[in-house]
Amino acid sequence: MSATWHDPREASPTASRLLVERAHEELIAGNLDDHRLREVRPLVRESWERSWHRRVGPEALPPLDLFEDELDAYRLTHPLASAMEMIRALLLPGDSEDSGVVIAVGDQAGRLLWIEGDAQLRSLTEGMGFVAGANWAEDAVGTSAPGTALALERSVQIRGAEHYNRLVHPWSCSAAPVRDPETQRVLGVIDITGGPEVVTPQARLLVDATARAVESELLVARLQRRAEPPARRLPGRTPPEPLARARLQVLGRDRARLETASAHEEAVTELSARHAAILLMLAVHRQGLSADRLAELVYGPGVSPDTLRPEMVRLRKVLERAAPDLVPESRPYRLPVPLETDAQDVLSLLDRGAHRVALTAYRGPVLPDSTSPGVEEFRDSVRAALREVMLSGASLDVLLAYADTPEGSEDAEVLRLALEMLPARSPRRAGLVTRIERLG
């Protein structure tokens, strides 16, 4: 199925544009009880109220969270990168430069990563900040299809004046979130922006179907990679290709994900808590660890290496199936090839001064439920490094973004510094004062 974007049918709005515009003006003025607001669709009204309470500017451009080099690097690692060809085929048939619509694909935080479609429309939408790298989350720009779809975790259509931001009133859009097909975690969002033709029932069905097709494609690709264990060695059969990349994701996850790629194959393996701790310690200590030291880092002081050895046998079996090149060597225990981790990427970005990208890449504490001493120490060091940079060298917008994370939101020193840096008339000051007072 592919899109046809010149369907004359238009979805019937539940309220006239003029009424919606007047209701919007009343809300912006703080008249939340105005009778006209009751005529606005509940989905839109509730999103407006969330935006108003968060003090989102009704004419502010969205913040640019990712710049060129940062954006390119982030795109390469995003799970939806492999689905872009399918998205283009379904939503931009024929000559995409003259399609009459703009499509955007963003991450789970609302940052737009890819903007494609009609060249003239793209030029026009740039004026409202609809550009790659911009943050279109609901708490950044108010009611919009991509941001509100992420907030509600379901498909959404927003027509013209239903947008919270006045700059977006000339446009309409439909968007649907994309989920991880196995964990159901939201990976990102697909959006179609244009005129009234993009908010028809047909358009909503199409964007929903595209999201489901992407999820199915991601699942099929994973199952195909798992179907044949790389470790099988049949007579006369070519051995697996050497790894081009190996990466361990440990931020904000209780179960680490091992991602591997060769020239023609990619694979993802979810690890148990114990295997994640072992592999993380070997990734961090590239020079290798004695059995005594690794047992201490994984289990705690005084634990015999005999406790570690059976777990190493099981881990080797997992890696022989998933990534033979990563099977640890012994005496000392070490990995034969480098293993990147998302946590070390954050530290590297901080060292390079890429504070905004580092904060974007930091998705939470290292293996938050792990009680392994080595993991706890590494977790604390990453958290401390991020906090120190935020306090000592981050720009105001990055510091404010950090203050909205679970860790920064409970840090009185961070909130006080943000308050000091804000202009005297900033509408964000009141919220910070309230949060600081609550923390005591």
C-alpha cells in the first residue's frame, strides 16, 4: 500500500476553525474555564492544558537539540534508521520532491531525525522550526501530532488551529508512534504534515499501517538473524563473517542488549543480569581481569572464583551463538575484540564537550537494578561525570533539559544553578522555585 496525497476528502472537524482559534486565545490568556474550550476536541483541549501548565510558549520556535555532526551520529545508531526505505516507499510514492506533503521521523523523545518530502513545503515548514534536530515533544512545542502521539502513545491527528503554537496553525498533521516489536517500548514517531488531506481518515489509517509495517519489519529482521546460530560449523560451510561492530546497551536497562554487526548481518541479544555485569566489566577493563578480581567486581569481596566459573561457561555458550568473536579469553579474562558501550559513549561525548548529545544519549543509570559492586561503581562514576559537566560547563538550555531528567529533577544544586542562569522575566523561574521549595 502506498500513499495518494491528493484525495479531496477532508475530515470534518468537530468545531469551526474560528471557534478553535478563539478558544485557544482564551486558554493562552489563562481563562481555562471559558465555555468555548468545551467545544474543542477533548484530546486537543487536554493537550493544550498540559502545554499551558508547562509554560510552553505559544509562538516560540522549538529548541534545536541536535546539530549536524551530532544528528548524523545519532541517526546511525537509531533503530528506525533501517526502516527509512520502507517509510519512504509507503508514504512518498513517485516523486517525493513534489508529493504535496512532508514526512518526519523522530525518536522517542520527540526529536525529529529525518525530514523528507515536498521540497517547497519543506522550505515553508522550516520557518516554524520543523527541521531535523528540532525537539517537537509536547513539553517543548505544545500540541502537535508527533509530540502528542508520543505523549499519548497512540496515533493522533491535529488540524490547523488545534496546534498549541500559533506558528503551526497553517498546517495539519497525522502521526503514530512506533514500538519495539518485542518490548513494546516506544522507539519513535512517524508524522505526515501538509494541508487538510493529511488529516482524513485515510491518512490516519495509512500512518498507523506504516508504523505497524515498520514494527513487523523490525521483528522479521531480528528473527531472521536469530534463526541460524552463527556458531554452527557444518562441513564445507563458510564461517561467520568477523564482527565490524559490537555494542552493549546498559543505560536505563535492567537487561543489557548486545548489538553486533558484520558486513552483511546485524543481531541483537538480550542478556541476563549476571551476564550483563560480567560483559560490562570486561568491556570497561579492556586490559583484562584475573578470576579473583572479576569475581569480586561481579559478586562482591571474598567470593571464590569457583562461583564465577559456571557463569562464565554459560556466558560463553550465549556468545558462541550470538557473537563468537566476543567469547572471552582466559588468564586473564578479557575480550578478544573491543566492545563499545552506550555508557562509555556518554563519557566520550562529555570529554569532547558535546554536552547536548551526551545528555540525549544518557537514557538512565547503568543497569539500575544491578547490585554487582563493579556495576554500582561504574554507574556512580557515569552519573557523577554527567552531573559535574552539567554544573560546570553546560549551557542554560542543556542544564534545563538535565533538570527535567529523573536525576536532575531531584538535585537542588542543579535547580538553583538553572534559576540563577535564567533571565529575570523567564516564565520558567516560577516552576523552578516551586521545585526547589519542595526539595527543601
